[in-house]
Amino acid sequence: MTMINSYYLLTEVRSNLQEVSEAHWYDREILRKLNQVQMELAMHLMMTPGAWILKSGSLSFSGSEAALPTDCAKPVYLEEDSSGAPIPLRINVADRRVSRLPNYTSDAVYEAWLERAKIVVNVADYSEACTLWYHERVPDLHAGTAGASSGASALHLDADNEPRFADDYYNNSVVEVIDQTSGVIDISSIISDYAGSTKVMTIVGTPASGDFYGTISKLPDECYSVLVLKATLRCLSKPSAAIDDKYYERFSAEQKDSWLTLKQWLTERANDARHTRITEMYD
């Protein structure tokens, strides 16, 4: 489930805009639109039955609290490791006093609630190891031209294209580097570290200053068409865009068709996964 890198996505949107190089639309503006659409698609995937961006991680509770994983966008299911018992995640924190238990007892019915970046269990001094299943945060896409300090294991990001300032933001994402002369992808690497102050990614490979690069979305491939077409439409909606109405209508129709197809495909995939039935007794 690896999508085309964001440099190629940006290039395709620019092609749809009939603008080969920056003039009316800057690369950073197009990237903003791509990231807006990517976030909307990620939220939609989180609300569908299919586990598209679901992963799990270990939590260690202390004093009945545990910090959420840094890449957690939406907790889904919590389970105690020692007993395998589920701990329901309640939506409304106002109900916590109704079920809160004063002591840790073997027959207790545990519940938990969210407080900003942590999970709290309703048992006093709860200190068990648990596993949390959650929807992963989808990092912003980034693309551009490698900076002057790029070299062995270091990719210096294009500051004009607004990379994130937070340390480790792009960690564990994949980035591809395109040779500026041949136009061929010669590096594909997981980002092991990112320093927000210097805008440098630590990767496997030796990019050169002037090479092109793009991170890869964590959304499934099937979102590709919608992502490009929606971003194109948002660029065409720019007040100063001098675009023929028919041209806009064409992309609008394509985007609607692509979006309907994607929603139907997502629904059918989830429904198919629920059609397994047990027809005989089992041990």
C-alpha cells in the first residue's frame, strides 16, 4: 500500500493546472492543497470499517495513566496484556465517576477515557501493561529540491516549501529522491530521524544538492486519483485563477466520479471482510 511520492503528485497537479514551472501557483501552495485533501481522506478512512491505517502499540500504565503513542490520531481498542481483557474506551469523560473503582480488584470491570494525550483507567493505581490499537496519524506530504547540506545519510529539505519545524515529525515515513540529471529515483528510504531546526532528514543513501525528493503518503494507493483531482480543483478555485469555466467543470466532474468510486470501493472492501460465516460447530 505505497503511493506515488509527493514530488510526482505535485508535478501532476501542476500539469493539470497547465503550468510547468512556478508562476501563478507556488509549489508550497500546491502542497498545502494536497495536505488538506490528504487529511480529509485520512479522516474518512478512520470512519470506515476497513482498518486502513490501523496499528498497535504497547502502553505501560502508572498511577492509572499512560501516554498515547506520539503517532496516534484516534484510539480504537485497548486490551490488557496479562488477561487479554478489553478495556472499553468511553466517549464521555463526564461519566468517569459513575464507573470509577476505588481499589484494584480481580473482578473489576475496567473502563478508560481520554485526557488530551493520555489514557486514564478507572481503577486507582492501575499499573498494567496493555496494547492499544489506533489509527495512525498521517504526516503532511513534503517535496522539493534538496538543499546544499545534503550528502551521506542526510537530506536537507527545501525551506521554501514549508517543511515542519517539529523534531521527528517525518520519522518512519518513506522518502524518494530523484536524480536531477537522469530523472530516475535512485534512493527510497525510511526516514530514521528528522531535525526540525536544521530541516535535515536522516536516510539511507547519499542525495546530492539539487536532487528532487518527495515523501510518500501513508494512505492506500486507491486514494491517489481523488487526492490529485481534489487538490487540482482547490487550486483552480483560487480567486485570481484565470481558468475557463469548461476546464473547471471538466475537473469537477472527474473529481466527483473518482470520489464516488473510491467511497464505493471502500464500502465493498469492508463489507466483504464481514461476510465470513461459521456454519458448523467448532472446538
